[in-house]
Amino acid sequence: LCGHDGPLQVLRAVAEGVDLFQGDYPLRQATQGFALIFPLSLPSGAPIPSSLRSPPPKLSLRDRRLATEQSPLLEGCTCPCCRHHTRAYVHHLWQTQEMNAELLLVAHNLHHYLGFFAAIREHVEDGTFPAFAAFVREQFRTDVR
């Protein structure tokens, strides 16, 4: 499937049996200053009340509050950007229009999106894809921070 590469479109297509995708969603998000941070696994235990949902599915590097945040773009992410740089540093690079900001975001977003596809494969194999798809769709109902 070409051109329908956002997470919600991917989930819809997988539910209909599509298993091959081509697109530039991670790159487009990076060039617009967004880091993908939506969860890649179902929460364990009881359902999460909507008031305690995960953070928004993507993080805007335009957000001035990031200027002092010393955490990675996504806690637990193993991409080079998250292992070596803080939100404050990547925010600074973005604000000063440093080319490395976009490179770091592309690396992070590609890593995260590949993890998304790995999670989809896992949930399809386990028979839990409908629950996973519903959970991810719910995350995209929040506003972008």
C-alpha cells in the first residue's frame, strides 16, 4: 500500500489484510518537527481510564517547555537519539534550525515506526491485533503536545 502510511491508516489496512507498505510518514513528521512517542505495547492489567491515558502520540519540538527537559524523546527508546541526547538538546537544535535536529528526529522516528510494525506483527501472531489497534487509535485522540 503506497501513500497511506500514517499509524491509523496502517492499522486499518492491516485489519483488511494488507501486509506491504511504502511511505514516508516518519520522515514527514521529522521534517515538521515531531517525534513519534505513541506506545508500542498494550498496557498490562486493567484498562486505563481515559483521564490517565498515555501522553499525546507525538511530541512537538516547537514546545518551549522542552527547553529544560533532561529526559530522552521517549523513555526506554533505544535509538541513538534517545540514548545520547535529551529533549532539551534536540529542542535547542530544532529552534536554532540546526540540520542535526532533523537527522536525529528521522533516526528516532524510523526506529520507533519499525518498532510499531514489529508490534503489529507480534499482535497479529498472538491474535491480539484488534485490542492493540483499538489501544493505538485511542492514543491518537489526544492533542499533540
